[in-house]
Amino acid sequence: MSVLVFAIFALAACGGALAVVLSQNVVRMAFWLIISLSSVAGLFFLLNADFVGATQLLIYVGGTVVLLIFGVMLTAQGPYVNLKTNPAEVVISLAIGGVVFAMLVAAFSGVNWSANSERLTAEFGTATLQTPGYNQQGEGSTVRRIGGALSGLRTESLRDGRAIERPGYLLPFEIVSVHLLVVLVGASYLARAKRRSGGSEPGAGPTV
Amino acid sequence: MTPNVYTATSTTLKWLLGTAWLLPLAGFVIEIFGGYWGGRKTKTAAWIAVGCIATSFVLSLSALLVWRGATAEIREKQATALAEHDAAHGHGHGGEHGHGEHAHAASDHAHGAADHSHAHTNHVHTDHADFNPLRTTFTGEFYRLARFGSVVVSMDYYIDGLTVLMFTMVTLIATCIHVFATGYMAEELTEHYEDHQVHLSGGRHFHRPGRFYRFFAFLSLFCFAMLGLVLAGNVFQVFIFWELVGVCSFFLIGFYVERKSASTAANKAFIMNRVGDFGFLIGLMVVLTYFGTFQFANTSPDEIGSPGLFQMVRDTHGHMVTEGDGREKVVLLQSGGNTPLHSQDGKQRVIPYWLLIVAGLGVFAGCVGKSAQFPLQTWLPDAMEGPTPVSALVHSATMVAAGVYLVGRFYPMFTPEVLLTIAYVGAITAFIGATIAIVVTDIKRVLAYSTISQLGYMMLALGVGGWMAGLFHLITHAFFKSLMFLCSGSVIYGCHHEQDMTKMGGLRKKMPITAYTMLIGVFAIAGYGLPGLPINFSGFYSKDAIIASALTYVSLNPQHFLLFYIPVVTAGITAFYMFRMWFMTFAGTPRDHHVDEHAHESPLPMVAPLCLLAFLAWFCAFRGEDGGLAHQILSSEPTHVRDGLEHGGILGLSLPSHHQIHEKHATAGWVALFAAGLGSLISYLFYCRRTLDAGTIGRQFWVIRDFLIEKWRFDELYDVMFTRPVHVIGAWCQGFDKRVLDGLIHLASHLTLQTAKFDRAVDERLVDRIVNICGEVTYATGRSLKGIQTGRLRQYVMFIALGVVSLFVLVFAFLPRS
Amino acid sequence: MMLPMAATPTIVESLAGWLASWISSSPDAVRFVAAALHIGLLAAFFGLPAFAFIWAERKVSARIQDRLGPTHTGGRFGWLQSLADGIKLIQKEDLAPAAADRMLFRVSPYLVVIASFASFLFMPFSNGWVAVALDCGLFIGMAVLSLEVLGVVLAGYSSGSKWSLFGGMRETAQMVSYEVPLGLTAVIPVLICGTMNLNEICQMQSGWFTNWLVFHSPFTFVAFFVFFVVTLASNKRAPFDLAEAESELVGGFHTEYSGMRWSFFFLAEYASMFFVSGLGVLLFLGGWWTGIAPIDSALSEVLGGYPGRVLGLLVFLTKSSLLVVVQIWVRWTLPRLRIDQVMETCLKYLVPISCFLFIGSVMYPLVLLSALGRPTLLPVNSIGTRVPVLPPAAVPVTTPHDHPHDHSHPHDHNHGHGPGEHSHGPGGHSSLDRDPAEKPAAREVTLRGGR
Amino acid sequence: MDSVGLNHYLFVGAVLFVCGIVCMATKRNAIGVLMGVELVLNGANINFVALSRYTPLGLDGQVSSMFVIVLAAAEAAVALAIALNFYNNHLSIDVDRADDLRG
């Protein structure tokens, strides 16, 4: 059944992404982007990363994309303005995209992941984790562990049954929060500067 | 004296004399600013100046009385002790010099019995400290300017009997001169003063606003400087005021600055003084290097352990403690008592004897300049260009007196060799001055040469060991010389600025007061008096003392016989030219009717000082060496002078003791009186009776006459010795400058120019080319790369993607796969 | 490969366990059937309140305007009026304006409905009765709810009408702004309880009504009202219904819609009203607990698991419906704000206030702890004494006393105790254990059992 | 059950990534370009989370993707502000006209 679910989400994600590329209307692009990103959130749930999935939904789909649509509305020259791209450019881009795709597929398909895991285990000995991933048996969510890690407390179970503490992400977390504050100020400042066309309130900035 | 009494007295004297010293400065400031902003026709400045200096005199007199009151006990004790020792006929010797037998007057100096009988016995001074002048000296500090390590630069005071006496004398004479000047300078009280001696083109005379206030301002400043010099507690301070005195004399001699002769004379005086000051500075350096202090002495009870110069160089018995012989000879420094002075690392502090000589000669060189002694005497007659009150002040109480005063003050530092130098310089100066004065016809110049001559006397006296005689003469001379200068000023004023004696004559009737006061001065300078009489002209006593010292010295050191004969001869010449001047001016009949018609007696402000000074010139030395003036001076006499010196120093010179001088006193007095009488008589014959014609004699001895008129050709000598060589050297230097140095510079500039041209060529052809090529290549590269930099976001994205692919391909192509 | 599951057995798993005793098919098939059944159940929950509330709105508004409202349809009170409306709307022609972007125009209502419906997946209706039980249930519920705005915006944009566009833009600005105070007030209970699991939050409010979070501290009391106001705005309910604003924008984003698609918007709106009311009840008003400790313990002890939960469901529905009625009441009482006033209210007042409440809620127990020695003013309180601490290698989670053991549980509870799993926060579980409202048998289950 | 493996997720990520690149390269609308960026970031995020699930990367992958999401939101806000400013100045959203700094 999970194959089916994965297939639905993966197809929706890839199809949405392709539709974004192929659409000419910006608003439709946004719509397909919503489909794609929501499906990615679904993939995250499938990967037992429920907190990341929820974050994806709340911030990406509910925040960022809404912001983008808002931007579309504020900058639309007409309801259906299409900025046509030179077909030659499209062809070149598609060619380059194909090459990059081939490169990516070649890159990850050539890797023996399990062997890599074994090698890492051999190399780092007891430092390797008890399980290759997290939560493999689907025993619950990772929200507490992520919360702990973000507040600087991260524990890992080792193969020999011991638990070790590792440095958490408190510093990056703080940096990101300061970064967000700076972005808040900067974005409001940028968006306020000499508005020529009447728009709505600059509420878009602070909601990031 | 208990420390409390010492402190109280010291403070009192400090404030009295300090105020007396600073009052003229305050006067100067008020006058120079007030006068500049105020009117030109008021005598306010003069009254301020007179008020200041008169107040100073009152304060000085109070200080004199205070000093006498405070030290009366000590002086009494000293006198008593002296009497006892005289009675005991002790025998004294000590230190480096053993006293031989020497004679002394049996009579007691202090008690003034005019008994010149004599008893020659040896006696022992049981306690030299009783006669130490430092016991009646008050020293201290006004204000500390700076401190460099152990060297302290401060405004000190050094008050002993001589200081207070000098203060009184200077302020008294200055007061008289100030009062006199209020009358003499009255013609400056105008907005348009016409200077008849400055000729402009077109035959007109120079006009300028009157400078009455400026005259008095500088007069006040002059007094301030001189008083500061006298009060100074250290030799560096002396040097400062020494220079200030020089500057003031420069201002005052050059008072009529528009006159070429006046400005030249001012320059000359100043430059001559600089020559002497150079030696002074050398002396100061030696003193500072070896003694580490400038202070004369530290007598304050709080200052025990930090001795001054006098305390270092001699012990309390007045002996220099020496070691070694010849050039190795050194003087051991004392710590103020009779114990040696040690430096911080425990070594005995010494000064090489020859360096002490150098220091003494250096300081004396300064005195030579200031007091117009033999090699540097030529500035003084030229200084007559200043107004007459200035001349009076300069020649009597202040400037020239400073040199003599310093020699007297610095006396403990002088070795016998230095004293010999001083004596010879003084003798030569006295003779030169006197001889020139014979032929001079300008009334003021006669007095100027007379001053030179008399200063030579004083130096001679100091040099032959007659310390008291020298300074005694300084005081008496100050009175009668200022008197005579003011009299001459009165004459000049009365004769409308006619100074040539050949145009005068018979003025006795027109200006009697001037004439007779002048006559008193002439008698005083000639040294008339009757030995044994208590009331004689002051010059008699002082000159008598000088001749006695010289005679004693010569009798002790026969090879220096000239030091006796020259002053005796000079005494005769002095009487001659002084009477010559008086006869030519006041006696006989008028030679120039124009002058005679306008001649009149001066007004009261000018005459009153004459009378006062005449009185003092006559009576100031009342009772001579037993009188108050001499005792006042004696109280400051350095310890070692009293007992003389036998075969001291390197040259084995002996100095007379008081007893020995007294022994010769009567002889010397008669010799001097005889010489003066002879001189006067010849003068009378020449210029009053006219039995002898001066012109004829002059023509017969024209070589000598011209030589004297040319002032011994000193100016020409200096011209040849210094000025011309300097000109020649200057010309050489100029040629060297023009030919060699300028040539070098031109060559260098030429070479630089050529190098620059070459450099420019290299720059333009090579460097610029390289730079241009770089620029062109860069520019071309930029042009060609411009196409890639399209500013198109989407293109960049493609480039990035391509770059990633290329990197991937590269990595996988060239990295070995593990 | 399994779907993520929470410790609490969900209703789907209960259904799956129940079905497995009847059908001997593969577990996947059983699970699929169970999920489908539950979705049907939820769809009923999604639709029925909407119909009820639309009728209620008509009646309440009529009462407020001194009218009678629907009176005849279905007999007394016109209780079938909503059904009649629905039938009428289904019958209407599906129109799309010529200027519209047809694809988006058609899809937009579905987006709204999907978002609104999906949020029900994460809402516990009674203890354990939740479709997807996640530790971040509150978070994901709000995330899904926020997607509703996308449909509204796209609808407004794709209509090809200026009124619709304005409505859509207003909705965007309003929604995006109000999410800030919404999140800030919603995070206060999370902070106090130390979990985002709605089930756990609700369980912690058992006992007397003083345990309800709204009475936890003065700050939470205010926070509840702020939360309520913000939910009004995020549901574009009056006085914040600027997106529709029939007096200015004709109908706002749904001006061009009619028939079935139009009814979708309203279905979604009333469902969202119910959802946010339920959220408020769960977070602040004790959820399915009556607030009277003896009754609650009697219900859960005497009646046992299933009937007790049914009663809890009724309590929850009653509380939520009351809040919805308050929303309706507010709508027909207050005048509409201008758009700038709406933004001002949010940015200048609600955001600072909620920030202050957040900080105050953090400081309140700490100040009390230092002043009184206990973190609350009330003598007995099981909440707020929990200090969430993550012990190494083991995350202890207190399961409620009435943990449904009688239901099949996917885990075999071998309870391998990891090292240090018993570590508690200071005064943590001990105080919980002393709570008279709870069974002394409260126990800990390790989520990450060592294997 | 195990038929869905790491490579499948990586494939999806690669598709999203490439679509994002192509989107960036072909869209002239600035907001379209931004959408391309979002796609690229999502492709990367899928890789992060998938690797976190299937390799010893553990929690790090999820936390990384969290940071990516947050920073992407920040980036979107700033980029949108820039786009608005650009629109206000040029009355156009065409990135091809944003070539004032071209060589």
C-alpha cells in the first residue's frame, strides 16, 4: 500500500513540478507549485518526518507560496500577461536540464548506500548509530527529538546500547532567528520604498 | 641667633627687600602701558617712577635698620672677640696656607680708635667662625622656577650687610637721579619733539612724539634689574638680571634711537657685554658641573646639609682645602662646616684647581664687560649718547657697579691667580682711563673716562686683597660720580645741550650751586683729606684704603711693583683731569658767548638732588675705615680676607692681611695725597692760572696727545683685530659660497635635470608603454568578456548548471574511484 | 514501511483491529478499509455541523434582527432548511465567467474544502478518537487550516473580476497577518503542557474545571479571548469578513461562483468555524471533560472506555457548538471593520498583546515558583508543573490513566526500559501522580524502546 | 514494503531539482524564477529527509531541511520585496529587463 501512496505523492510532486515549468501563466504555476510542494510534504510524512512535513505545509505552502501569489497579484500588469520566452532558450534550458538530470541520476544510482553505511560503521566503530536511520519501525514522530536538538540537546543511541550526547543545533537556531529578524526588517524596508502603484498594506513582510 | 629669630628676620628682610625690588617693576609696567595709552604731556610717569623708587629707598633703609638690629649681637661679639685676640697677639695659620708673622694695627677696628700705632705680633684665631660673614647672612627662596634632578632653578635671596647697603645706596642715588630727570627730561613732554641732532634730507630735523614716559619706564626697569642683581641668591639669577641690566642699558643708551651715534653706542655696549657674558657662561658651566648648585650659600637653619658655593669651596675658617700640586692640584669641597662633602657614591667631591681658576676668570670676564675693564672698556664712553641721568645711573650705581659688586660677592670663589689677573686688569684700566681723560674735551666723556679709571681702581683693590677697600670705593664713588654726572647734566641743560668744555668757562657765576657741588665732587674724587681728621671727603678714605692695599701687596709680592705705582700715578692724573674739567667749565672767563648768554642755573628739582648728593659725597665715609659705612661693608667681608694669605696658589702669591694693610696705611695715605695735590697743582697752573699753555705742550708731545685722543687706538685695534679679519673671512666665505657651493649646487641641479629628462624618457617610452599595454589588454579582455556578462539572470542560471555539470564530469573523469 | 503513528491508538487502528476479527484478509487491506470507513465518518462530521450551523445562523440572525427565520421546512423551526438549500444549490447550473481561468476557477473550491476537511484528520473528538494521532497534531492542524487561504485567493484571482481579486488579496493579507497572533496564542498551551499532541493537552485538563488552561493563569485567560478573536479573522467571519464584504465587493472572492461550487465555500467555512472552535475548546476549555471531577472520573471508571468516550464526544460537541453560536452572535452584532482597521488591529494590537501574553505565560510560573514555592496559585493543579525535559535516549511520555488497554494495540508492550528513562523534571510526575482526578496507575511508556 | 527505497526518493528530488533549474532558466517572470528556486530547494529537501531516513545521517538531515525551509521563507520574503521594488521602478517584472549592470 505504501508503494501506492508513494506513487501518488511522487507523481503529484514530479507532475506538479513539470507543470510549473510548462505553464505560462504565473498563477497556474503557483497552483501547480502548491500541488508539488504539498505532495513533497506527503513524501515527508511517508518518510516518517512528520514535523518536517508539517513545517513544509505551514511555512512553504501556507506561507511562502501565499506570499508568491500575493506578489503575483501586486505585480500583475494584466490578468493574463504572459512573458514569452525565446524558444531557443527553452530548448537550451531543457537540454541543460536534461544533462543535469542525467548527471544527478548517474550520481546517486551509482552509489551503494548500504555498503557505504557498513563502511562508515567499520570506520567509526562504536560511534555509529544503533539503527541506520531513525524511527525505522514507525514508532512515532520525531518532533520531540527535533525540538531537543534545536534547543541544544541531542542524544543518539549507539549500537552497544549506550546513549551519547551530541552537540545540538542551538547556535544555528539562534542564528536563524536573528536572520529572520533581519529579513523582517529588511523586507519591510525594501517593500516600502517609494511605492508607485497603490497596493495593500505591507503585511506580507512580517508574516514570514 | 636662634632659628626662630633667623626665620623671622629672614622673612622680614625678604619682604622688605623683595617689595623694594619689585616696586620698580610695577612702576615699569604701569608707566609703559599707562604712558602708551595716556597723554604725552604729563609728568605722571615720572612721579610714579619717583614714588616707586623712593618707596624702595624707604624700604631699603628699613631693611638696613632691621638687619643691623638683628645682627647687632653677633657683630658685637665679633668685635669683642677681635679685640681680645688682638690683645692676645695670637698667632694664626691653617689649611693650605700657613700664616707667617704679620703686622696688624693694634687699635681695634670695631671700636674705631683712630690710633694708627702698631704692634706686630702673631696671634691665633681661636674661632674663625666668629668672623664668618655667613652668620649675618640671610638666604632663602622666593620662588622655585624648576627642578631638574638635583639642579634647582629658583629665585633666591642672599641678604647680608653688603646687600642691604647696596640696596640703600642704589635706591638713594636712583631716587636723586629720578628727581633730577623729571627736570632734565622735561623737554620730552611734547607731542612733537624736534631732535636737533638728527638731520633729514632737506635740512630739516626729525620730529617725533615725546618719550618722557618711556624714559622713566626704562629707568624703573633698570632699577628693578639692578636691585634683582644685588638681591640674587644664586649666580644664575645674577646672570639673568645681569642680562636684564644689559638690555635696559641698551634701551637707555639708545634712547635717542634715531641718532646714528646713539643706536651704534647702544649696539656697541650690548655686544661688548655679550663678549664678557660668554666668559661668564663658561664660568657658570664649570660651577654647575662641579658644584651642582648655583646658590651662593645656605645659611638657613632648615638648609643645613645643602651647602652653597661659598660653603663648599672654603671651610668655616676660610681655607681652601687642597690636595696635590701643579696641575694635579684639586680643591676638596666642604659640606658647609669643616667636614668634607661626599657625593652619593661616597667619594670625596673635588674640583680641579685649574678649573676653579677658569671659573673665576670666566665670571671675571663677565665683570670685565659689565664694568668696562681693560679690553672691553670702549663701550662706556660711547654710552654717553644716552641722556645724562642715564649716564649718571649707569656709571655710578647700577650697571658698571654690577661688575665690581659681583667680583666682591663672588670673592670666596677666586684663587690668588685670578685675583692677580683682576689686579692687573684693574691697574691697566685705571691708567688707560685716566690718561685718555686728560685730553677729552666733552664734559661727559671726561666723567666717563674717569669712571673707567675709578672702576679700574676698584678692581685693583679687589685684586690685591683689599676687599673692603674696593667695595668702599664703589660706594663712595657712586655718590660723587653720580653727583658729578648730574652736575654735568645741569651744565648741559643750562647750556642748551652744549657738552664741549672748550666752549664753556666762567659758568661759576651763572650756576653757582652746580659749580660748588661739582667742586665737592672733584675734591672727593681727587681724594683730598687730612689723615687723622674724622671729616674728610669720602674719596680720600676709599682711595687711601686702595693705595694701602696695593702698597701692602707690592711689599709682599715685590715682582708686582707696578700694581702700586700705577694707582699712585693714576691718582695724580685723576686729580689733574678732574680739576682741568672744573677749571675749564666753571673758572676763568666764558669762551663762547653764545653758550654763556643762555647759561642759567637749573630748576629746583635738578638742584636739590645735587645738594643731597654733594652732602653724601663729602660725608658718607665719615670717620673712614672706622666709620659706619666701612664697618657695614666689613661685616660682609669673606672670612679668609682678614688674615691674608702667604704664598698661596700655584704662583706662590701672598695676600695682605688687615694688620699688614694697616701698617702701610699712613704711608699710602700721604703718598696718595701728595700725588693728588701734585696733579691738582699742575692742573691749576695749566687751566686756571694759565702759566703753562696746554696747547703748546700738546703740540710738543703731539704723538702722545693724538694717541690719547685716539683713545689708545683701541677702536682701531679692534677694527684691525676683529672687524677687518671678520670682513676678510666674510669675503672669503662669500667667495667660497658663490664659487664652490653655488657651483656644486648648480652642478647638482643640472645633473638632476638631466636625470629627470632621462627618467622622463624612460617613463614615457618604457613604463607608460607597459602600463598602457596592460591597460589595453585588460580593456580588450573586458570588451571581449562583456558579451558573457549579460545581466540576464536566466543565462547565469544556465551557466551555473553547466558549471556544475562540468565540475561533476571533471571530478568523475579525473578522480580515482575508491 | 508504515505510516507514522502516535502512542495513542487511533480510531482507525481501533477500527482495523475490530475489522481484523471479522475479515481474514491482509493487514494492509484491513487497514485500508478501516481508513476508508473512518474517512466516511469524518465526512459526516464535516458535513453535518455545516448544515446545522447554517440553519443556526439563519435562526440566530433572525432572532437578533427580531425576525423568525426559517419556520416551515421540515416542520418546526425549519430545521430542514439547510438541506433544502443544498438541494437547490446542487440543482443550479455550474457557471464560469468567460474571463475566468477555467481550470483554476473550478479547482479552487475543492482546494478550500480539502484544506478544511484535512484539518479534521488531526482533531481528536474524544479521548483517542482521532484519525491521525501525531505528536505535532496542533501544529499540522493549523498548517492544514492555513492552506484554506490558497483556495480563496486562487478563486478570487481566477474569477477574472476586480471584486473577486480585491477580495482575494484582502483575504491573503488578512490571513497571513493573523497567523502570527494565532500561532503565538496557540503556542501558549503547548508551552504549558510541553506537548503539541492535542490528545495529551486535553487529557491534562481533566479534573475540576480549574484545570482548564483558560483558568491556568491570567495570561492564558486573556490568551483564550485573543485566540477566539484571531480565529474569527482567520475564518473571515464578521467583523473580519473583508474578503466577502458584500457591501463593498459585492461578494468578494465568491462573487462569480454559484451553485455547488459556491456551496463548497460555505461548507468549508462552517466546517472551519467548527474546527477552530474545537481547537479553542481543546486548548483552553478542557476538551471533552465536563470540568466536574467526580462526574469525569465516574464516567471514565464506571462506564469504562467506549461509552465514556461517547459521552466525552458529546461534551466536546456541545462546547464547540456553543463557541460557534458565539461566533454567529458576534457576526450579527458587530459592524464590519475597514481593511486598514483590520490590519491595524492585528499588527498594532493583537501581535504585541500576544507577544506579551506569551512572555507572561513563560514568566508566570517561574515568578510564582520563586515567590510561593509552587508554580500555580491554585492549591491543586496537574498542569504547569510539567517541565518538559528530554532525558537521554528515552522520551518518557505520560499516558493518561484511562489508556485504552482494552483495545487492540499495534505495539507489543515489552517496555524495554532504556537507561535513564525514569528521570523526571523537578516536581514533574510526582505532582501528576498526586492528582486525585487521576488514577494512581499512571505509567510511562517509552516511545523509543531499545531493540 | 521495501520496494520503495532511497533511490526512488532521490529520483523524485532530482526531478524537482531539474524542474527548478529549467524553471529558473526559462521563466522571464521574476516570481516564476522564485518558484524555480523553491523547486530546487524542495528537491534538495527531499534528498535531505530521505537520506536522514535511510542512512546514518539520522536527525541531521531533518534539521537541515528545517533550516532550508526557514531560510527559503526568508529568501522568498526578501526576493519578493526586491521584486516589488523592481516592479515599482520598472513597471515590469521581467527579469530580462533587470540588466542595468550588464557588461
